[in-house]
Amino acid sequence: MTSSPLANLADQTAGLLATIAGLDSIDHLREAEPTITGKRSILSALQKSFGVLAPEDRKEAGAQLQEARRVVESALESRRRELSQLARARTLLEDGLDLGDVVLGDARWPASVGHPSLIAITQRELEDVFVAMGFTVSEGPEVESDWYNFEALNIPPAHPARGLWDTFYVELGEPETVVLRTHTSPTQIHLMEEAVAKDSLPIHSVMPGRCFRRDTPDSSHLATFHQIEGLVVDRGISFADLAGVIETFTRAYFGPDIESRLRPGYFPFTEPSAEFEVTCTICRGEGCRTCSQTGWIELGGCGVLDPAVLAAVGIDGHEWSGFAFGFGIDRCAQMRHEIADMRALIENDTRFLEQFS
Amino acid sequence: MKISLAWLREFVELTESSDELRVILDDLGLVVEGVERVGEGLEDVVVARIDEIHAIEGADRVRLVVVDAGHGPLEIVCGAMNIDLGDHVPLAPIGAVLPGGFVIAQRQMRGVTSNGMLCSARELGLGDDHRGLMVLDEIIEPVVGVGLMEALSITPDVVFDITVEGNRPDAWSVEGVARDLATRLGRPLWSPRLAEPNGEETSAAYASAGIDDPDLCGRLTVSVLHHVRVGPSPSWVVDRVQSAGMRAISNVVDASNLVMLELGQPTHAYDAAHVAQRTLRARRARRGEMLVTLDGVQRELATAGRGLGDTGEDCVIVDGDDTVLGLAGIMGGATSEINDATTDVLLESAYFDPMGIARSSKRHGLRTEGSNRFERGVDPGLALRAAARFVHVLHESCPELEWLRDPLDVAGITPTPPTIEFDERDIARVLGVAIESDEVTSILTGLRFDVSVSGERFTVVPPRARPDVRGGVAGSADVIEEIARLHGYGRLPRHTPTWPQPGGLSERQKLRRHLRDVVVDLGAAECWTPTLGSDGDFDLLRPEGARVRITNPLASDEAVLRATMITGLVRAWGKNLERGTGNVVLAEIGNVFTHPDVTASPRMTKGGVGGSVTLTLPQENERLTVVLGREGDDATAAVAFWATVAERLGLADVVVRTSDTPEPGFHPTRVAQLVDRASGTVLGSVGEVDSVLVEGLVASAPARRLGLVDVDFDALSDPSRATRRSEFAKVPSRFPSAVIDLAFVAPEPLHAQDLAFELRGASELVEKVELFDVYRGSNLPDGTRSLAYRVRFSSDEGTLSEVHVATARDQLIARAGSLGATLR
């Protein structure tokens, strides 16, 4: 009767563990690996020797060997992690550089040509037009509460109008109370609240910023996009002033031969509301595919501030009135540069970025 | 909404061309998204009979067909196999232009001349069937040579595809659009033909109706119809329903759809034989009640959803056994559905609370033609008029139809239209121009508002079809919008206002522009990387860290708000590297987000219904991140990049201090903090991208260093945290400067730039201090290195004497000594 091939398994395992503990570099570990767990290892040899065992003993032996292998492999892996951390620590130590000691005279200086993003360029041009018309520029956060994004804008909870905006909800607070802003309009509410608190009306401001809608991106839409809105709250402001501002802006930004027109629309926060369209910049109003032969391109929405919105922020609608308008910055850029696919804006391909200056 | 011009013409006389009408509809805010011309391209198509079919030698896919279209035999090559001799099919002769603009010409195929084309239904725009030719014998009794339009009784028509805004439920019908047109054009609006009850018996003797919850159901009318015979609709009904893009199903269903399309009132027909005790009641669903709707889905009722403001209420229609028959206003159940055997019908025509329908429809994910209309607000006064129209339409296919007297009509709660007062000055104040009183009256009367005028004062009550018109001041804005809309926005004046307050940018905005310009000047291409990223990306820098998550992301790898732009920029660099354009500097200015649980300054704001809850929002931080990816770029290039930025922005007092605090994403031993000495604020970090991060983001990452600058723009734009150089300019001394070099043995913890700053302040004569050499070696004490500075002295008083320079030198050495640095 032959003694069990696994008679010395405990000692053999201990020996392997000792070997592992003695490995002092990743390279050594890699060299030793075949003799510890690989084909040339004692574990593999034991496996092969099972032939001498009676079939009924093989299962038990197999389980013992499997357990020994698990112990050894796990020791090897943890040693591998230790050694690679050690190696990284050593590399980092050797690689260390006191950046406070950098001698600027010796440093590598930038010497290439850069490019601002098309959105930044477009936003600046738009801001400049409005600044020249007497507007200030305001900004607001990208994460908002439902109150600022909807309710203060006369869009109550569960109102079907909320469905007009495909909203990303943030996992904070009660469900659907925190949102990625779907438009820059909440900044209007912040601005009006602030003006009331500081008693600093009137307001003449434009609000550019990043917005989010849960809408699968395609060649003409991105789920993340940029908008610019305008807000005027002053004494004696009417629809005629709104139409005048839109017209002046259109000519200043697109050129003197581009006109604007308003047609009735619906936004919960303005009344009367309008969509505004400008002469198609591709065909100059002749009619083409881009404008579906109408000669006009829809740019954005606008309207006289709804009395309910003024009331929500505590502005006296008898003394003050105002208007708001808004449109896409990305869309303006797309129109001006005839960008066939908006997704190019977020791909950050330098061959695209290099075209703008 | 698709609206047929022919249908509109039943309500108002329209002599305008379809192009002219399109312009008018657009100007009324009924935006025409598309125009479809029915019958266009069918003018030249005629009925032809197939007289001979021959195989063509060498062709097994096409055959030679000889047809007669009234002018003798005509040879045509045809690929269809579904025809036999004697069949009648549509023929497009040479010169015909089919829908879509396809021009038929004489063609040679397989050596045979084809003199036209035999058409499938799809080729003619008459259906989806394109498996073979349209065999006319299956649908009509065709006569050879007759025009196809005449043969199929197709009337040329124009169908407008109109978008109706959410505040115009009244315009979501043929009659509603016609009303706008009639008012704008100053023409009368005609009413459709309506039936009168003709039964002997009263409705109450046969059926009953009730409302248990009047807040959810504002009106429930039930009409009893006997001698209904379910079958196909008359062709004009089919045409109308199909023109709106709906399918014709049976005379009962089609009549219901026609009435909804025409007047805007959804109705529901029940088979009276399957309604217990012929009773319909509207009530709140009870918790645990179930319903299988017509779409075959089993729905659990009265269970609160996740939506904000969702109470879980459902309004249901039940029968006399209190069994739920349907989800009111949204979808019926299968049990009481109309079928071929139906002879007695209970027709429900009701008003349901719009918000209730909106909540139920959203929660059950069930949007139907009915729910879409009810949630916007159906005219509560329309119910019985719609029933009368339904009966009139159905009567044509059920001549014995009997409509019992006194239809059941139970009232719940419906909104009372407000009374709105305003005067001519209010109109001028909102619109910037006065509108003639007569015009105001005729516009509002045309739109069915009650108007009374007293002097300059209007008192107006909107029709019940206009739930969008509110009371009070808001209501007058609503009415003035209607006046402006019908008057024509294009006719209103324009005036560009001016005001004394100056426009302009804030200091922060100016600084951002300046920063962007500087970064671009230094060779960076500005990027736009995603705000929404994956958990995996987040874990690369902040494993297990608290993150701001999106509840309903478009994709699982777009579920987390970014905490840094480093990840996005490194990935963008990697993509460019793959394209062979990796020799670039990439920069982004944008917001990053920190979960409120782990930020010292979470943003508090009001939210929830009525803004009654205080919410804690993530901290938003605007940053500039620059990844220097050109070959040879490393941490020193990043330091130089930053030094230039700081110089250009006029930062007076920022030093680069090596830091032991690990900064996520940075190479742990090649990172330094940018510290404003005066305020102690850390403005950002400079260094190299951690190679582990690059390997995690860039496939086949090369062994290449990436410089990295990451700056807190919020801190940078705050003058109390980022100290600026004085705006006062100094005129340089006219007298020669003296230059000396000073090398100090400085302990490692003393930062080179801090020492330089100290030296600068040590004597009034110092003009400039510049580090020019750093030396570490075994001949220096452990834990020290040599820092060599070039110092330039000058004085406005005169040329510096050796004594002056020596004194100043001593002052500098003394100051260095006080910091532990000794002259070498």
C-alpha cells in the first residue's frame, strides 16, 4: 500500500507560503510564479500523482489539494499587490519633484496656437451684443430645485406642462424635487428675488448657461446644451419693447439684412407668449431645405412676463412689468457655421476645435 | 394634430389657397409642421384591365402585360405576380407624376418597351401594401379608362399637420381651428348637424348614472342608444377618421373618434348588455382594486406613484355591481367593450378633472387620445352636444337607431369661468399700442367670450372651453394675448427701449474671459467634456466617495455628476492621441459638483410643492483644468504654464508649494499647491496626471507624462482669496540697478518661492528676485538644498553705492536667516 501523495501537504504548503513571503520584487514574483502555482509547481505534480489513489479517495484528496491551492494563490496575489504598491511607492519616490523648486528660466514654455471653444466664442459674441444694448450678464447654478425650475415659473407639480421639458432628476431630497436645470429661466427667478430683497429693480440682464434635457442626442440636439435668456423688468415695459429688442438683437448679431418676426406661442411663464423666427441665414429668405421653404428659422421663445411669475417673486405688477426671451447658443453657432452634426461639439476632436479662433 | 382642409370647410368658408392658409394658421399660433396633399400625383392614373400576360425570354422576375385603359392594347413590363387576366389595376401612363415626384417614362426592359407603370397601393400613397399591384376588383366595380380618383371616390384634399400648444385645448379639434380662422377672417362659423333624442322611453327608465367624487368627475352624461348594428362606417366617416391619421374600426368606434376629432370631446361607448344594472358611476379607485385595460395590461389602481404631487388617485367608472369598467377618461376595460353582437349602447360623454387625469396617465404610463385631451381641459359644456353629433353620425349606418329621451346628466364640480375686467389702457400697457374697442369686441365675441363694454372698460367672461384663461390680473394678460393673437403679432409696433443703467460684465465674468484668453494664448484647445459620467470614472479618482447621482439617466454611464474635469480631459486627450493628434494642450472651464453630505458649504434652497421644503443641493465649483499633452510636457511645463497664467492675471502673491496631501488625479510625488500667501487660500494644484489614471482611461497609453493644472475659479475670482497686484503703476528708476547673486542653504520644508517673496520684502531697494539654480548634493547637510537667487536692487534716489547694496544684502541674509536659510 502506497502512502497518500498528500501526506506532506501541510509542510509543502507552508514551504510555498514561505517562498512567497521571501519574494522581494515583482520581477522575482513573475519568475517564481510557475514553480509556485504553475505547471512546474509541486501542486501540479501532486495533482498528477492522484492516479495511485483509489477512486473513492480521489474526491477527498482533490478537495484538500484545492484548498491548499486556494491558500497559496491568495497569498501570491496579496504579495503581488504589496509588491506592486511597493514598486509604485518606490517609483513615485524616485520620480518625486519639488515643484516649488522649478527654475522657471529652465522650464518648457508654451509655444503653440490655442483655440477657444465655439460655444465660448458664440456666447461672448451674444453677450457683447446685449451688453452694448445695455444688458448685464447673470449666471446661476446648474442643479436647481423644482421650485426654481418649474413652480416659480408658473408650472405647478404634476402639471402636464412639465412634460414639455424632459427633465433629469437628481437623487437628492424627495423624488423629483432636485433637477438639472432644463433651461436658464431659474436664474431669472433668482435675479428677481435678489432685486426684491435688495430693492434694486429695474433688471436688464441676459443669462447664458448650460442646461440639460433628457433627450437622446442626435445631429441637431444634445442632452447638454447652452442657452441664453434675457430678462427686463422695468416701468412701462410692453410687448412692443420686446419685439424691438428682438429686432435690434437680430440685426446686430446676424447682420442688417436678417429680420425677425414673432408668432404666438405658449410658455407658462409669459403671457402673451411668442416664438421668434429670423430670416433663414442659409437662403436669406428665399426658401430652402433648411427652412422648409418658409424663408424663416425658429430661433427661440419670448413673451411678456406673466403676472403670476411676478407675484411668485413678490414684484408689484402694477408698478413693474417686463419681458423675457431665450434661445440656444449652440443653435446660433450651428446656424452660423452650418455644423451638420451637433455631436461634433462634444467630441473634442482637435481637428474640429482648430477651426475656431 | 392632422386637420383636413375639406373638413375645415364644413365649418367655415375658406377661399384661400392652402399656402395662404398655412401662413394664417402659423400667425394664429397654430403652427403648421407639414402639409400633405391627398390625391396629389393620382390625377393621371387610370383604371386598366389586364388582357394578356406573357413571359419574357430570359427574365423570370418580370412579365409582359398587355392592358387596356380605354385606348386599345398597351404593352407594359411588370414585376407583380398577383394578377390574373381580367383584373383591373391602376395604370400610370407615360408622363404621369406619382406621389413623391416620380415621373413615368417609356422604358426598355429586357429588350421590351414598357409604356407606363402598373401600381401598388403604396406607390400611389393609398396604403402600405406593396406586395403586388392594387387589384381594384377587390374593393370596387371598376370601369376601364376611368380616372382612379373618380373610381375610388377620392376627393383631392390638403391635410395640415398642426401643433396645438398646451394652453389651447379649445383648438385641439376641427371646430376649434375653424373658430380661430373664422374670427381672424371675419366669417361665420357653421355648426355641424346634430341629432335629437327620438326614443319614446326616458333614459332614466333604462339606465342610471352617478358621481361619487365630484372633484374628480365634473360631469357625467350617459346616452342610451337602442338598435345599434355594429358594422363598417360610411365612406365619408372613414375618410375623415383616416385623414386625421387614425384607423377606421367600426361605425361605433369611428363615430366616437370623429366626434373627438371634430369637437374635441372624447366619448366612450359601453355594451349595455355587459354593464351591470346598466349603471355607470364615477368614483375614486380604492386601494388594491385592479383593472385590465383594453391594451391587455393589468393595472393596480390607487397606488401612489413616485411623481411629485402624485397622490395616487385614480378616477374610475364602475357599474351597478361596483365593478371597475375603466380608467375614466384614459382607457376602458375589456369586459364592456363594444363587439359585433352589441345592440344597446351606453354612451359616456363626460368631464374629468385635468390634474387627476394627468396624474393617472403619467403614473400608469398610459397616454391616449382621450387622456391627452382631458388633461388639458375639455369644455365641460360640450358633453351632450358631442353625444348629439355622435348619434347623428352613427344614424347613417344604423337607420333604426333610437336615442332615448332626456339623456342622463349628472353634475360634479367644474371650474367656474372667471369674470375679468380691464380697460383700453391695460391693452395698450401690455401691447404697447391701443387696439380699437370694436376690434376687441369682435375678436372676443368670435372666440365665444361674453363681452360687455362700458366706456373704456371691458367685462369679459371666457367660454368654458378656455380653462387656460385665469381670473384677476393674470386673466387680463390671458385675454390680451388672445386679442394680440387674433389682431396679428406682425401688426403690433416695435420699439427698442433704452434705460439709464449701464450694461456690462461683472468682475468675475471679465476675469473668466481674461483667463480663457490667456489659456488659449498659451496654446490650449478649449474642450467641452461631459458633465454626466459613469461610476467607474468617478471611482478612478474617488473610490467609494459620495457622488451626486441622476435618478433617470439616459444611459448607465451617464448617471453621475462629475467631480472633476481631469477625467474628461485625459480621455479627450487619449482619443486625440489615437487619431494621431495627441500633441496638444487641452483645457476646460466648467462646473464640477460635490455631494452635499461631504461639502462644508452645501447650498440650501427652497423646493417641493409650493417651495415649502428646504433642500440641500450639491456644491457647484467652477474650475479651470488644463492637461498638457505635448511630447516632453511634464510637471515643470505645468508650473511654467501656471506661472504665465498667474502673471497675466496679475496675481500678486501666489506661490507653488510642494504638497504631501494627495490630490485626486495628480501624480502623488509631482504635485504642488498654488497658495495665495496673503489669504492662505489654496487656489488649485499643479503637477502631472497620475499614470494610473491615464492607464485607466486611455487604451494603449504610452509611457508619457502629462502636465496638469487645476484651478478653482471661484477662489480665483474672489479678490479676498486671490490677491491682485496693485493697480498703481511704478515708474522704474532712471538710475542703474545693481545685481547680486545669493545662494542659501535652505531646509527642505522652506519653499523656494516663499523665500523669494520674503527676500523681495526684506529691503525697499529690491526690484526683482529670481530663482536661478537649485542644487542638492552630499556636501550639503541632510534635509537641505541650495537655492540661488539673482537679486536686482535699484533706487529712485540715485545710483546705489556699495554701502547701500551691502546694507540691503545684509537685510536679505538676515531675513533668510530668520526662516532657517543660511548663506552658502
